[in-house]
Amino acid sequence: MTELWLFLHLAAVVVWIGGMVFAHFCLRPAALATLQPPQRLPLMGAALGRFFVLVGASLVLLWGSGLAMFAALTTSGGRPPLSWNLMAAIAALMTVVFAVIALRLHPRMSSAVAASEWPKAAAALDSIRRLVALNLGLGFLTIAVATLGRLAD
């Protein structure tokens, strides 16, 4: 069963981190280079809205699988390595950052887009971009802790 939990955990990581890489390094620059704000901002808002649904599902899988693996280890008498605790701490921070993006900034951007208030929509999108960059860095740090942290455990 642990292998299934690990697979689900890693699949969720791929969706979340991979989606952030795509949005930050591919979609956003291409949209900036080819579209004016009245076209770019609705596109980015719609794309991010769809992505946030996937991230929400990924978070359920990440936390569920992580807690299941933690419970399996501790109920069998094992002790979680330090890297697991660090991963959980970083994941908690990433989850809070995602909540700010999805529950506060994205609705602000969507409202501004609906009202054709392009400067307000652009400002909200820029805040989203900065927090996505933060979460992307934290995500790669988590991957480093998960893999390289085993050396210190």
C-alpha cells in the first residue's frame, strides 16, 4: 500500500509543480508577448482558475497520501525522518500561499477582468505571479529535502 500512496503523492507533486513551471515560464511570457491586456488577462484568469481546481485535488492527494504514509510508519513503530517533518512544514507554508492566491487574489483578478478594469486585474495577476514564484521555489526546496534530505536522515 505504501507504493500506491507514494505514487499518488508524486503524481500530485508533478501536477502542482509542473503546472507552476508551465504557467510561470511558458504561458505567462507567451501571453505577454502576443496579447494585449483585454485578451491576456481573461485568458490568464481562466487558465489559472482551471489550474487551481487541479491544485486543489492535488492538495487533497498530497496531504492524504503524506499523512497515510506517516501513519503507516508510526503505527508500525517507526519514526519519521527529519526530512519528512521538513517536507510537511514546507507543504503547510505552500498550502497557505496557495490559499491566498486562489481564495483572495484570483477572485480579485476575476472581478477586475469582469469589470474591464485592466490595471487592477494586472496588479492582481502580478501578485499571483510573485506568490507562484515563491511557491515554485518552495516546491523545489521540498523536492530537494525529499531526495537529498535522505542523506542526512
